[in-house]
Amino acid sequence: MKNTITRRHLAVLNDLSLQANNTSKTTPSAQRQRISRQGASVILPSGVYLGVPAVEITVGVPASELLRQAIAKLRQPDLHAFLSAVVAEPEVAQALSTAVSPKGVSRALPTCPVQALRRAAELASFWCGFGPQEREVLYAATFIQGFRHLLADVVVGAASLDDILFTLVRPHLHRLDERAARHASLLRLALGWGNADEVDAHYVPRLQEAVARALRCVRLDSSQRPNASLC
């Protein structure tokens, strides 16, 4: 398959990309795009351009391994243990194993929620204008807030999703309080669970907006489709 690409490959790539289009452009051979597929690779011919900087396809990797890799991005051991415990909750585990389609994209293929959550968490951490503690906390907070939207597909009954999420996270958050109080406090603020007297006009809103904006970019929220320039 090297140096060739079939119509089937192009169809899959165009569906995976939110910015793909049906127009081909010519680029120099030095700018060929490489697509990794479980150890093998397909190099696009020099005349094919898909309209996106790069495309990566993950094939055959279990969701549990994707999740392990995503949580491993957390370097703070207590936050790592906290998020590992939360994802082990049965309701969260079920939500993470259910394929989702991005909101507002009619032709998008269903993807593993872990991939969307990891991308959102990395965006929130990248956009953080504060220190390393805040970046780590925003990564975890984005994962947690993303669970809220995923739970809507697996939870039955009239209970509020916010209440359900808080109930699932609360015991693990209490343990985080005992091990890393500063990180637990920042996490509460980023999730909107802090005390009213802790919320200021600048610091906390920026933490919360980073989480919300990152989730909008991967379409794991209930708002309208975002402007592509924000992502």
C-alpha cells in the first residue's frame, strides 16, 4: 500500500476531519503527509492534499489503553490517583466505553470518548496562562467536566447530571483534600464547586472558561457549534 491511497482511505479521512473538503490542492513532494496506522504507514501521493495539517488514525487500541495513556499525562501523583479512581466508577466507565459523535457535525464518524476528552484536556492545559499546578488541574478538571456530558447517554431518571457527577466525584475529592489540598481547592474552583468567597473577577473565571472552551472545541457540550477559529 505504500505510496498509494484508495478512495476508501480518503472517505475515512475526510469524515474524521472537521475541516476537510472535497477540493484537492497540489503540494510539493517534500510536504507529503504521513498517516500512522498501528505500526504501518500510508504515504499520501504528492498531489493529494486533504485540507488539514495532519491526520492520525488510531486503530485496534483498546479504550482502556487509551485511557491509561491519557491519565498518564498527569505528572502530579495525587491528581493521577484521583482521576484514576473517578474513571473506575461504573457509571463513568460505561460512559467512556460508548462511542460518541461530535455535536453539530452530521457526517462525523463516532469516536472513542477518551480521545475527545484527552484532546480537550490538553487544550485547556495549553491555554492556561498560569503556572504548572493550574495546568495539571485544568487537565483533570476538563476530564471531569467532560464526564458530565457523557453521562447523559447512560444515566436514566430525572436526577440532575450535575448532582450525579458531584456524587461520583465527591469521595475521591475528599481523599485528594487529604493528600494535596491546594490541587483539590483549585479543582473545585475550576469545576465551579468552590465557595462563593473564593471566586474573584479574574483568576477563577479564566480557569472555568479554559475548561468550557476546550470542551466546546471537541463538541462535548450542549452549546451550539463553535467557531472553528476558536479551536
